[in-house]
Amino acid sequence: MKLWGGRFREEENRIMEDFNTSFPFDYRLYRQDITGSMAHVDMLGACGIITQEEAAAIRQGLEGILSDIENGSLPLQGDYEDIHTFVEANLILRIGDVGKKLHTGRSRNDQVALDMRMYAREQAQVLSDLLENLIQALEQKGAEYPCIMPGYTHLQRAQAVMFPYYMSAYVSMFRRDRKRLLNAREILNESPLGCAALAGTTHEIDRSMTAAALDFAKPVDNFLDGVSDRDYLLELSGAMAIIMMHLSRLSEELILWSSQEFKFVTIDDAYSTGSSIMPQKKNPDACELVRGKTGRVYGDLMGLLTTMKGLVLAYNKDMQEDKPQFFDAVDTVTSCLTIMAEVIRTLHVHPDVMTKSVRQGFLNATEVADYLVARGVPFRDAHGIVGRIVILCEDKGCAIEDLTLDELKQFSDCFDDSIYQYIDYQNILKKGNKKEMTGYEKTRE
Ligand code: ARG
């Protein structure tokens, strides 16, 4: 079923029809499509392009189609070229020839551009809400376990940090992600309806009226750009790729931390799976899948960028390919954000193991150097002194705080009894700007 054919002498080849159809994936735009059509038909009536009675009949028909799709009595199936054809064909079936007036002063080019903008705008909000949910889970988990843990550089134990502060690093990332989504949503919020195919229409339509009815800030400035702009899908896909990168890093932390080697956390049974051969195993599959799906979302972004590259103005059928890629990215990020929030919410943290790892890794060595600096030793010399102290500790198999004062004094006269208080891990985190790490301060915008 298609909306054209008048100028064709032969039937379309069946293989071509199957190749051309977008209905199997664009059916999900039904609500945006029908809502957009309602605004369009109201405007046609208000501007006197069709009569008020015709407009009312069409609107009623559209309302019926929408509620029947939603109550399941009109399934989104059949041999249609796209969602636009499905809606229009069903409209004509229901209300007769007057339905044929719906498409006055409009093209599928501005129609699909409108549908995608409305869909993208909604999804930006949905993803932003899912990010907020994950942020809350991270904040709560941090607050539940106010313990110290090793911080790493080069994946080598480096300095002590607080577990809530570690969670808060991810909170900062996901807050930036929210801003990116909401910023993209603001930029895209202009209506392309009324651009028609590429050059507007001879009918005296009112683009501002449809833009306002559909909650857009204004109509787009340029018709050619309006029907062929897919920047907003790229921006959102870019934001989604970054979200996935963040989720993938968090996944990697959890995979590592839940290993027998680390034992910092246990991922709840509800989000782990077993091995078919090794009875003892519990695998962090949820996190591995999130990490794996990151590649998919990067692929969607690259695919979409490549689809758009080299397209002359205005609409080209290539743009139909925006949908499977964008939908896949949205679905993937939605499921990953949902599962990650649950993995975090149910995560079992082992503060005892984390604290022990801090004590075993000379994680107060920098503070020993700071202590000497406070007593006038130049930092570079202090660095060398503490390096040699660490060698002695390694040989003895002990921590710096386990050395006697006499032992420490062999390295520098500046040591006195106060060193033990100074390099105690709880005290370290109360000094300097490290204080910011101990209070798990909420810095919501
Ligand atoms: N299915 C098309 C798409 O997704 C709708 C627009 C069709 N426009 C056209 N001139 N054939 O892009």
C-alpha cells in the first residue's frame, strides 16, 4: 500500500517494495505521526484551506485511529510503505474521501522530519530521567558505605579515597550526560512542519500555529534545512555514545572489583549468571553486556554520521536509514541505564576488604612526604627519602606506620612522634582539600 502511483505505468516490483518499506521499524512513530497530523489538520481548518467540518471529521478519524492502536484493536501491521501511509490509508478507510484532504500543503518529507523530532525530544527526556534514577542509586550506595578504599592510577594503588567519593565521580559524569541530552533537546525544538517537500507550499498555511500546538519554540528558519536536518539525531547519538562510555567504565570497575582478586564488592545474584560447566562461578554478565553494547551504540553513531555525509539538499531516501540506527541506540541505552541502576542499588560492598587494601599499599607515602615538606624539607628530597623508606618496608613486609620512630629517624631527623597521627588514613582525609572527599556533599544543580 502506497500514497503515490499516478505517474507510474507499471507496478512496483515486489522485491523493491520490500526493500523500500520502513513500516517494519517506523511503526513506532505512530503517536508522533498522528499528533502531528492533528495539529496540521486543525491549522488547515483554521486557515480556511479546508472547511472546519472537514477538519473536524479528519481530526475525529485520527483520534479514533490513535485510540484503537493504543487499545490494541488496530494492530500496527500490514503491507504499508511506512507509518504515514498506514495512518492515511486507515483514515480514508474510516471517514471516506474527506480523509484524502489531510495531506494538503504537506509532504512526507516534513512529516517524517516532524515525527523524528518529536520522538527524539521525548526520548531525550526519558533518557534524562533514567540518568537521574542512576544518579540517585549511586548517591545512595555511596551514603550506605562511608568507608575508605584505594584510589588508583595506572591501576596501581595510589592514594586513599572514600567509597562515596568514588561513586560521586560517576555522578558527575552522568550529570554532564543529562546536560548534553537536555541541551540537544533545546536545540532541536523547532518545527519542520510546513517546509513541505523542500520549498514550502502555495497554500497560505500557518507554520507558527502548528509549531505552537506541538510545543515547539518556533518553526525552523529554512525549508531546505528543515526537511534534511538530522543534526539532532547525531547530537543525541553522540550524547548516548558518551553515556555508554561512562556506563562501560563503571561496568569495568564492577567486573574488576567483583573478581576474586579484588573482592571489593559482590554483584547481587539477581544480576549475575552461572557457568554451565564450572559450578563455583558467578559471572558479572549484566556489566559485561553493558560494556559490550557500548560498541553497538558507537556503531549507531558512526553509521548515522556516515549516512548523512555527502547528501545534497534536501531530502534523500538515504535518510530513512536514520531510524534503525537511532532506535537501536535509544533502546540499547534505555536498557543499559535501567539495568545499571539496579546493579548499583543491589550491590554488596565490602568495606573491610577495601580498608585492608588501603593499609597494604603504602597509600600514605605521599602524606609522609607532605609531613617532611611541612618541616622544611624540599619536596623533591622528601620524595626520595620516602622512596627509600618504602624499600625498607618492602624488605620487612610492613607498612610505613609500623616502623619505629628510630627506624624513621635513620632517614630524616625531621620525624617525631607526630608522624603516626599525621599519616593515619582517617586523619589524612581531614587535611587540605581532601576534606572535600570525606563529606559526601550533594552538589545538585
Ligand atoms: N519512510 C521515509 C523516511 O523514513 C519517509 C519519507 C518519505 N519521503 C519520500 N519522499 N519518499 O524517510
